[in-house]
Amino acid sequence: MTDLLIRGAEISAGNRADVLIRDGTVAAVGPGLPATGLATIEAGGGALLPGLHDHHLHLHALAADTNSVRCGPPQVYNTGDLTRALATAPGDGWIRGVGYVETVAGLLDSAGLDALCRDRPVRMQHRSGAMWTLNSTAARLVALDTATDPGVERDESGRATGRVWRADTWLRSRLPDTGPPDLTDVGARLARYGITGITDATPDLPQDSLAGLIAARRTGALPQRLNILGVPLGRTGGPEVTTGAYKIVLADSGLPAIDTLVDTIARAHALGRPVAVHCVSREALLILLAAFDEAGAFPGDRIEHGALIPAESIRTLHRLGVTVVTQPGFLADRGDDYRHRLEPDDLPDLYRCRSLTESGVGLALSSDAPYGPLDPWQVVAAAVARRAPDGAVVGAAETLAAATALGRYLAPLHDPGGPARTVAADSPADLVLLDRPIERILLDPTADAVRATFVQGEPVFAR
């Protein structure tokens, strides 16, 4: 590891200091530190922050997303747009579409997708990530009609519709085996944003996917510290990564019996593992809170998304001590669609932020990439403004101060609702150096301000 001195950095508002990095750790912070024999970076008053943590994303889906066809807004708005997008997809084999939403061409099945593209096999993912739709060519290649996975939707006659719900592992097993995608470009992109720690929130990772994530961290293809929620119960990720809370999905297409959910939570807790529960609807939240009341809460329990949280549930969240890991970036990405599709009474409950923090509920911000915008500075800006693409503000009472929003990206990887980390002696040298003071970045959060990113003192991005 390289010893390094960062001179004249702003480590808190208006407070400049030198920062000495030695053996991957912040060894000293103070004015006028000696620089003899050390590589030195002149910060020039630019802010030096702990590296940002994205507390919920999906690495392999993010890598695959790069080579996928956009099938929804803002690239595609109607049937004509979608037909052209599929017709101009590169290559001559499988087409992987992403980001579809019903406002484009309705709730498509195989026949409906055939009308748009029949010549090539197409699998198109819903914007939520919960459903794939296959055209007839793709359905034939994966033998959809004879599939027994419960996620394969069937009509009243028992025939597969072409829609597949939360059955990614099954579908992957029927596709050409290309192995886990390379994460080098994803790691570099994260580093450009100043991200030094990530939590992969993909549930129930199969062995090859888990091995691929571990290998990416071990080889350095993914330089960020990696926490994984999808490690099966009773296992650990190994020395290269950390095992996070156990991911449970409450799918609104088939909510579990409360006894089943209580049993799953209790098994995880008995193994010393908190749970991270995907929860996007009021109904799912009510079931989850009842299950926590019966099974008991455990330190580190967390709710993923918390897309709709009624005001009357906030006190219960505080009592249980669970953290909400949410994504206000969705408001900037698709808030206009929410305003048209949701009941007006739901909008104040959508992606709550300020009401949670003011009530003492732990809050973390994250991207849910590739389903939401990856750029953390965009997410911070969205938490501050809550402005939809059409300019309307969604949930004005839930805005956060910019410093508070940024702090929700600075929480520890294993305590996402905890206090923001600071640059201090004896802390890991996971850092992001900006080209401007903190006051300016809070006025205009932008990734353009990131000058360098360090993980354990080693530069993983610099410009």
C-alpha cells in the first residue's frame, strides 16, 4: 500500500487540514503534517469525504443493463418507439430489453410482444425488475409451456402467457450460459462517482453468481468493499466480501402467509443474521410489521425501498428499530408516472425521507441500480428537491437538507441507518476528494466534482 499525504483538504465545513494515509488507514489529520518522502496531493481546499456507500444495488443486473435495449421512458414512450427500439437492437440473437412499463404499450404477453418483434427471441424486463415478458420465439427456446416454476404465469386454460414473475434463477438456467458478467466497467463507474462501498441486494444468489461477485472483489475488478445480502442462510461470503442481512422479498404478486414470514425471519435471527425485506406496498409493510412484532426485531434489520409508508406506521418502525433503505432517485427518474398512476392519497407516503429521520427511524439512501439512477449525487439532489421529470414536486414535506441527504450515503456499510462517517485518524482510508468545498457541492450536488477516489488508500479513480 502506498503512503500518501493529502494537503489542504476541507475535512468539515471551513476546516482545512492535511491527511496522512499509511497502510490503508488514515494515520493522522491536522495542519502542517510533514511530507518528507511522501507522495503528495494538493487538495486546494477541496472537500475530502469518507467514500460514499450505495446501500442497495444489483451488480450483475447493472453489468447486463449496459448491453440491453431501453424499452421505457425516457427513451421509449409508445408502441412505435418500442417497435423501432427492438428492430434496431444490435446482433442477431437474443434481445434483452429493460425498463418496460405499461404506459408504453399495455400489459404485454407473448402475443402482444410478437406483434412488435417476432423474428428474434426477446425477453423484456419490467421496470420494477419483478417480471420478464417473453415473445413466442423466446418462450419456445426456454420451453416455457412445460416449465414447472411457480413464477411462470398461466391463463385459465393452463397455457403460459409469456410473463414470468420473480423467477430470474429459473430463466437464467434456460438461457445460453455466458457465466457471470464482467464487473470491471461497473467498478470503474462506481469509483468515478466516489463510491467505495456497496451492498448487493440481489436475493437468493445461486452459487455461480455468488462466486462471480467474490471473484470480482478478489481480483480487483470491483475495487469497492462489497456487502452481500443474497448469501444463503447458514453460509458466509468468504474473506473477500462481507455477509449482510438476509434478503427476503415480499412480492405483491404473491404475498406470503404471515406464519411463513415469521418463520423465515426467526431462522435468520437464530443464525445471528438480521433481515433485509423488500417491501414496496402498504399491504406488504403491514404484513412485515406484524411479522416483526411476532418474531421480534434484531439489530440490523432493514426494510428495502419502503416505497409506501403510511404515517401511522412510522411510530412502529421507530419502536422496532428497523432501518429504511430507500431510493428518492426514483422520483427524479419517474415521479411524473407515479403522479399519474398512484392514488392522490398515496403520494404523501411515497419514498418518505424527512418524516422518518425526524421520527428517529434509521434512513439510508441508495440507487437500486439498474432499476434506479446509479449516480449518488443525482439521488442526493432528488432527496433535496423531490422534483419529477415534468417539474412537479412529489411529497414536498419529505425533502431533506442536502447535508442530511449526503450523510445518508456516508453511513457505515453495515449500519446504513447510523451516523455519517467522518475523516478521522485510525479510520479506513476509503475517501473521495472533491474539487470544490463542501458548501458548493451541497448547493449543486454533481459527480463532476469528484476529483479522486481511494479504497484502503489506493487510488481507484483520479482525474
